[in-house]
Amino acid sequence: MNADPAVSDLLSQLLGGNPAAARAVFDRYSDRLVRLADQHLSRKLAGRVDGDDVVQSVFRTFFRRGGEGEFRIDSTAQLWQLLVKITILKARAKGRYHTAAMRDAGAERAIDSGLLNPAAVEPGPEDAAELIDQIDVLLRDLPPLYGKLLGLRLQGHAVTEVADELGVSRQTVHRALNLLQDRLTEMAKE
């Protein structure tokens, strides 16, 4: 196979411990590898690990093992294939690690929701903005009646009061609330 002189020079400099060569390899491939790692990580791990974390680990491994002479790379295609393989393996390993038994991210959320007293935590501006975004997503493509209904319920009005205020039956209010509950459940799964 014909060696790419730029890669050959870069790799020989890298093996020689040249930090500029390491920086060049990192700069050339890191962004694409981060996107690749993010594709292979579960959304439920977002609070614990992301593509950047995986790629940092990938390059630590690559530079350490490359410095020990474990790799023979003759082209940019081979270098890319190696980095992709290491990235996918690392992303899968991080996923397994963070979903194993006591470290399970799903279990952590369930425990946290049981321990926190929502009334004791004062919401901040970021919380308010996030709530507004969530409500916008929840009400997307629904008639304006649903927004009014939700607003009244959030203000503490009883179902009967909401029905009277909006001029609809209690059954309509219950159906609307059930639909909103189903949508919230689906949003929570995402």
C-alpha cells in the first residue's frame, strides 16, 4: 500500500513525542469523532458522559499505544478507521459502565425523584425557561383550548371549574388531560 507522506511524517513525529504532531492529529479528527461518539451514546447518559469525554479517552489510548509502537498506519484512511474503531468501542464501554447495576443512570433518576422534595427547591430563571420550552413542545399542534385548559389546571383550578370556565364538559377536560399526560410520558422517554 502506498504511504501518504504527510501521514507518515506526522505519525513518525508523533511516535517521536512531538506535541505539535499530536495536536495536528487531534485537531484534524476530534470534531468528527465527537459526533460519532454522540451517536453511539444513550440519551439517558447525557448527564454523565458525552462525545467529548469519549474522544478524550480515545486520544489518550491512541497516543499511549501509538507511543508504544502498537500501530502500523500507512494512510489517512487507516488512521481514520483506527480512530473510528477505538471511538465506537470506547462509547460502547462507557455505555456499559454507566448502565451497570448500581451505576445505572435510569435507576439514579428514579432514586433522585424520590429523594427530592420539589417544594423545598426554589426554581430559577433557567428552570422557568426550560418549563416554557417543555410546555411549547407539549402543546405543539394542539388547538388553543389545550393551552387554556393546562393553564387553568396549573393555577390550581378543579376540573369542574376548568370545564365551566371554558364552556366544555368535564369529560372533555379529562380527555384533554389524559392526552397531555400521554404526551408528557412520551416526552419523558425521549
